[in-house]
Amino acid sequence: MRLVVISDTHTHHDAIEIPAGDVLVHAGDFTRRGSFDDLVTFDAFLERLPHVHKIVIAGNHDFCFEEHPERSRSLLTNAIYLQDEAVEIDGVKFYGSPWQPRFCDWAFNLDRGAQLREKWDRIPQETDVLITHGPPLGHGDRVAHGGQHVGCEDLLDAIRRVQPRLHLFGHIHEDAGITREGTTTCVNASICDIKYRPTQLPHVLEVELSP
């Protein structure tokens, strides 16, 4: 299975050259600030892509999915939307969740500790591909201002427990790239850079199907 992974496109979808693949994954922040107009435009972009399967989660900019979840789901007609949910495609088990540690007054923010841990405890043990918007601690989470690691420690604990083959996320534009946590490949797939310019490339990953 060939996965094409993007995140944090912030309405710049048509500026991206999307590689061919079996499954397209978008790890959130496809809008500027969660308007329905942005969502409709994003859905039209997805419709034009040839990938057989498309999986989307929301990010902290995608307020429409937090404030108007039913209407937002009805407008996203060309992808599978996951919010603390799983889907299986050709034997590969995906799980998606939009939450991240609280920062200012953005969407899908929760306090570090018990609130976030409760969300990560829902991740099924048999997950092959985990999709979150925010990064785990120490992986694709270093911010430019001050150089701190801002990822979620409890999410890192969940990765160590579940050991998915892939963990796909975005959120921290300036630390896009691939790292490893044990047997898990961690991918910050942010497309926009720190100045919200779509300068970073999609990631293409292969997932071996079970016989």
C-alpha cells in the first residue's frame, strides 16, 4: 500500500504536486480558521485526486469540525473523516484523532495530563497507522522560537504502548520530517513552512500488506 501524506496545507492545496498512491492522508489544518467555504474548497480538491482512499482528520485551525461537527462531516464528501475513530483498508488499520496540548484558544485543544491521556488511551492496540494532528514529545515538535520541544508526552507513551508501524502528524510547521521511535516511523508531514508558505513536499510511504 502506497501512502501519500500531507498536513497543514491551510488552503494552499492547489499549489502542491500530489504524488500518486493508494491512500491519501491529511493530518489536519486544511482551512485557515475553520470556515465552511474553506472546507468546501478542500473537498473539491480531494474530489480531483485519483487516490482510491482518502483519510482526513481535523487540526487546531479547523474550528468547523469542533463547533459544527455534523454539518462539517456532511460537507466533506470525498474522504473518510476520523475523530477518535478507526477504519480498516485492505487489512491496514488506521486510527485518527485531532487533539493536541492546549495553546492559546485554538480548536481541539486539551490540557496536558489526564484530558489528553484519556484520548490516547482510546487508541486500539492493533493500530497500524496512527494519525494525529499534533506530534509526540521529541518527534517533529521543535519550535523555531526558543527551540523547545512542545509535543505531547502522553502521546509518546501511547506510541510506545501501541507500537504502530507509522505515526503521521503535522502542526509544527518548522520541524517537518521523519524520525523513529522504536519500531514506529514518525512523520511530520506539514506542507506549509513557519510563514504559511506551501514550500514542503508530501511524504510517500510504503506499508507492507499482511498475507
